[in-house]
Amino acid sequence: MKTENDKILIIDDEQYICDSCRQVFVKDGYQVDIANDGITGLRKIKELKPHLVFVDLKMPGMSGMEVLEEIKKIDPTIVSVVITGYATIESAVEAMKREACDFLPKPFNPDELRLVTGRALKRRKLILETNRIREEKDRMKENFISMVSHQLRTPLVAVQQYFEVILGGMVGSVSEEQKNMLNRSKIRIDELIRLIKEWLDFAKIDANKLVSELKPTDLIPILSRIPDTLQSLAKQNNVNVKMDIPKNLAFISGNVNTLEQVFLNLVENGIRYNIDGGNVTIAAQMENGYVKVEISDTGIGISQHELPFIFDQFYQVNPGNRTDGTGLGLCIVKRVIDAHSGEIKVTSEPGRGTVFSILLPEIKEEKNER
């Protein structure tokens, strides 16, 4: 498995170990360097950028275990092998926890050294190949997201707009039968656009792009916008959206766009799966260092056997035999709340409505600074 570019560093306070290992490695054609303590070894790791590091556990100053910890911070593709004259089961387990890939007890002969070296370098090549495949997968995913966004969503939005023009009578009169057919088609187009939007949101959150975009956020303006945004849907379903939020709430570390999507999704579900003349209530309060938001409805509820699965990807709750969901909405909600270091719980009973409770940690120093 050796290549001309394989570089090895030996960190050991016993000079004869370093010299004997170096002789073997130089003879076998490796690039090799040595260090007699952990601090010097870490400096040489940064300079040499080795592929394999042999680390003695018992050294003056920085211990071998501490060196192993630092190696993974410098470059997680570097493989480490522990060499020691005091091998125990406990030390072996501890070293493996720090991602050492092998254990070489002293004394050892050149053949044993070569065997362990070959295994370690083979492991590194597997790590590099795994990383390459993961990066290729990520690139394919990004390309797919781009394709979905531009090549599928854009023409569907154009079709949606044409339907609205026709149904608005702007290009001539439309019979009642034609209107019914066009409305049904428009509903399907709307569902496709919503599915694409949810898929794109899911892919973005799954790629961990959200975490770096958090900043001090006031939830009151976000929650206050929801009734107006969903006014048309609430009127269409004869459902009242009520607010019960205080004048002041602590700030949280959040992303405005994704949090707004979370609350809109939950309130929209509460409207769609409600009874005629029912209510959806948006409530908020402080609770033990968290901002607690509850979205409760008087709807048809969720059965107990379905509750454990509602946040699973593509799982569709089917209340009243309705199947117009995508199975991604609540999964996205859960991913967003997790990315905010929050918690979401749900209680429900068929015929008695559903309550979603969200806890988001407050930022104490930002509290009430508006």
C-alpha cells in the first residue's frame, strides 16, 4: 500500500525507538521525521503534514493521549498508531476512543512495524476514499437542488400564473365546467410547487446550512404576522386564528425565515385539519429559561399510534382519509427546531384537537432589548 508520497512521523521520548523506526522506514522508501515530545510532535505535524503518526503514550510533558486528541483537530485524515511498553486493555480502549487505529506494544521487530504500518496506511486510503465519495455525493446533491429549483419550479410557477389569468377571465369568458377543471388542475400545480419548496427546504436544512445563520431574534413579530398571512386560508376553512402572546419575550438565537416557516406550517395544519367554526390559538410565554410557543387547535386530532412517527421523513398523517400532504412538512419543522437547539412536543387526541409545544433557549443578555 506504500506510495512515494507516504509521510510518517514518530513521536517518542526514547531516541533508540525513533532511530530504529526511522531506519526501517527510510529503507522502505517512506518520508520520515521524528520528535521526542508531544509539543514538538504537534509542531512537526503542522509542518510535515504526515499521513501516519506513531505516538508513544508515556512521554514527559504532554501525554500521548493528549497528542492523539490534538492530531484529530489538526487533520482528521491523519491515522495514528500507539506505541508503548505499558500496554493495558484500559489504555488500548482509551486510545481507540481517541481514534488511534492500531496498537503496537514494545518491544517490536521490523516485520511487526511494517505490518502495522501497512494496515494504518490502508486505513487512511479508505478514509480518503470515503471523504471523496461523500464530497461527490454532496456535489450531486447540490446539482440536484439547483436543477429542481430552476428547471422544475420555474416552469410550474409560470403555469400557475397562466391558470390564474385564465380563471380571472382576462383572456375571455370561461364556462363553469371549464372553471372546475382548471381549478382542479391549479390545485395539483400548487401541490407540486409546495412539494418542491419543501424538498428544497429539507435539503438545505439537511446540509446543515442553517446553523451558521443564527442571530438574536425576537419571536413576537414573527408570530404576529401569521394571522394576516393565513387569513385567506382561515376564512376559506371557517377557522378563527387567535393570538395569546405577551408584549415582551426574551430573544433567542434564531433564523427568522426558517422559524417563520415552522410556525406557518403548524398553524396551516391546524387550519386545514380543523372542524367548521373551529379555532387555532398561537400562545407564547417564558418557561425556565426558554421561550415556549404553543400552537393548539380544536381539530380532528391525531391517533395515538401515529404520534411517534409524525416527524419522520415522508410520513403522512391521514386524518379523515385526506392525503394532500407531502410527508415533509413536520420533518422540516423538527429539523429546524433541532438546529435551534430547541425541543418540540405534540399532544393530541382524535376529536379533541392537537397541541404542538416548542421550547427555544433564550439569550439572557438580549432580553427585552427592542
